[in-house]
Amino acid sequence: MVTTAVSPAMLQTLLFTNRGRGANGSEAALSGVHSGGATLPAVLGRAPAPVYDGVDDLLADARTRLERLSPRAAFQEVLHRRGLLVDIRPDAQRTAEGVVHPSLGPLVVERNVLEWRFDPRHEARLPQAGFDTRVIVLCQEGYTSSLAADALVRLGVVRATDVVGGFAAWRGAGMPVA
């Protein structure tokens, strides 16, 4: 395969305008275009995905759709039953770092199945799943949880959000842990 290196700005132009399509408008002309060494193969019949200038840009974009909560605000929502705290950390991390106190009723739903458990339309959904459910996602430091909460928002769970600083900030703020 022949590839052509392009700048991120040119790649955006190719992806989001007709110049990224073949002569008849139905064939993508991007089969050999790459940015930063990552080849972006053309896929016929599919809309191009957004291309970010690195993971920090991806994270910043995800956070534009969230009203993130401080650990104290998340605690208040969970305490007063206005939100459902969902810990997406893997078992090994929860074992090593600790967990939110069970009296608050946190749900453990590891990241790899989160969307299936909270998509109200999916057969593998949890009973708590709903388009209006206030899902408060918690990871270790507040990065993965932002991406996960944004995925839920894009599935229609519009009140999903996450905790700034994750479990580390939760524990550091003196919130209940076990």
C-alpha cells in the first residue's frame, strides 16, 4: 500500500469535505493517507470518524459534553439518591487502591462492558439503565471516566457524568471508602 503523509489540518480537510472522496463521490480517496504514522484506511460506505490531535484533544472534546462533579458533589448526589455511582476500575485496581464505601451502594461495572450495561435499548442492560438515569462514573484518576461518561451521553444517557480526579480525589477529599 502506498501512503502519503499529511498534516493534521490537511487530514481534517480530506476527511470532512468532498475532496476526501473519489471522483464519483462514492469511493473514499483516503486509502493511503496517514497522520503521524497512523494509516487511516478508507472504508466504503462509512462516514469518517473525527480525528483528534492526540488523546488530550480527545479527552477535552469528551469533557465538553459533561458537567463533571467534584468528589463532594458526587457524594451528595449519591447520598441523597439523585445519582448512581458506577466504579469502572478493574478488580486489581479496586483491590490495591480501595473502594467507595458499600453503604453508598456503588455499582461495579468494569469499563469493557459499561455501554452494554447502561444502554436502555440493549438486552444486556442493568435494571437501573435509563435515558434519564444520573450515572456518575468513577475511575482511578478521572481520565478514563470522562471518556466512558461521554460514551454514555452519546448513547442517549444524557445525564451521565464523572468525578473530577476519580477515586484518588474521592479518597483524598475524605469521602467514605472501605
